[in-house]
Amino acid sequence: MAYDALMLLSFGGPEGPDDVLPFLRNVTRGRNIPEERLARVAEHYQHFGGVSPINEQCRHLLAALRPVLDEAGVTLPLYWGNRNWTPYLTDTLARMRDDGVRRALCFVTSPFGSFSSCRQYLEDIAAAREVVGAGAPSVDKIRHFHDHPGYVQPHADAVRRGLAELSDVDEPRVVFTAHSVPSTMEATSGPDGGRYSAQLRETAGLVAAASAVSEWDLVWQSRSGPPQVAWLSPDINEHLAVLAADGVRGVVVSPIGFISDHLEVVWDLDTEAAATAKGLGLRYVRAGTPGTDPRFVAMVRDLILERLDPAFPRARLGVLPVWDMCPVDCCRPPAR
């Protein structure tokens, strides 16, 4: 299939103190989240000067990707759009239309399948195309990459480095984390439900095997919403308390649900979970994320190449099915 542009599509984040509340209102639009709840979340961003790391991380990824693509002979122009903050997806698609782009291939900065991590991006693309109107480019999303060597290997190396920091601790535990989602969203993830946690468990197992870890846990972080709504559990902080009670003295926490150090990593793990571990007397190391690791950048290139050339080999380590085009009934919106 012929494409005439590439697009990076991400979540977006504020880049200054005055951006924080408008950004959070964008994220939660239509969900009737009280302003006082948004104000509490805003404090997490203000702890870092009102700046989310995610936009700068997208800039770094784009900068690293361009020469790798050029070297592979892929000279298609690169664009960048966000769901919730500038550069907004609608503005990016309008610019692409004005530049003469008719069909774009899109890399989304989430490896996994669920409504919020996959289907909602597709819906946002459709909504943005409708706003742009006549001439809006069509956009095809690249497949999930939760089991790609370029994603697994950087995480595994980070786990090994974390364990090396705890070499003086007897049997440190490796704990993998990902963003929790409501149980209703998990039930609709994938064509038959449960795909989100299944992919995370497969990623965790692959990273553990690559880092020679035999005992590990998969837990969740960053839940939000009213307490009466069930989300995937246990939460990382609750799990740390269980480990400490079981006699564990050190943990390496690996955020396999994230491609880079988002705010949910630097606040929920580096700040809150680290404080929890300190209070429990646990040695705590947070493993890194791929970011612009050359293997991860090469993975993005290869995912593009496999869509441009059907003969290009697909690199995969797992057994869960993946596909290029999501089924129409996949990852349906959860009931509010």
C-alpha cells in the first residue's frame, strides 16, 4: 500500500504551569470529573514546573528516527500530532492536507490494545479527519509492538542494570508495572476481551526471560476515578507493602507499559512508589524505559518498513495474535 507521509501520534502533555488545567480538561472531557479532582492531579504536574516530559520525548524520538529512516531509503515526511495538547492532531492533519498528503502511516506511542491505548486513537483520527473536512488525509495505524525485540530488549537491559544496583540484596524481586484501566475496559480489550492484560503479561514474561529473571510480578499503577469503580489491581503501592511483609528487602520496578519516562513514571513511580518503598524499608530501583534506545528507534523504522513492503520480515517474540487493521468490534468503549 502506498503512503506519502508518516505521522507520530501521542497523548500530549502540558509544557508550562498555565497549560496544566486546560490539558487535564481536554483529557477528561465528557467524563464529569470534578474540578477539585483535576486540581489534585494538577499538583503532580506542578511538582515538575507544570511540564510533562512526553512532548520533549516525542521530539527526541522524531529527531532520532529521521536519520534512521533516511538511511533505509524512507524519505517520506514526518509529522507529529497529539490527542490532548499541541500540536493537536486536527491541526497536524490540516497541515498535512495543505502539504498535499493523501495517505499517511501512523505510529502511536502505545504498544498495547485497549480502548484508551488503541481504539480511542482511531476514533480521534476519524474525528480529526471530519473536522479537517474535504481532502483530509487517510491515516493507517501501525500494529501493536508489545512483543517486538526492539521493545523487549531495552526493557530487559534496564532490568539487568537495576538488579546490578541491588547486587548486595538477597533475592530482590522484579515488579513490572503498567497503567491500570477500569475492569470494564479490560473486558472489551481485543475482540474477545482481556487483551490488554494478556499483552502486558506476555511482555513481562519476555522481558523476564531476556533478563534471566525467574520470579516476577505484574502489577498496576496510576489508577484514577471513584473508588467504587473496579480497576485492574493490585496497585504498585499495595503490592510493595505485601512484598515487604513477605520479607523481600529490595525491588526493581520496571514500567513495561511505557515507552519513555512519562509523568506517570516520574511521579507515580519515582515519587510516590519510591516514597512507599522507603517507608517500608525496601531498597527500590526503578528500571529505565526505551526512550530513544537505538533498538527501539530501529523497531519503529522496521514497523514502517513492514507496512511499506509486504515481504519485509516481521520481528516478534510472542504468540498472541497481532494485525494491521483492527476489527470493527475490537476494544469497544467501556460503559460509563
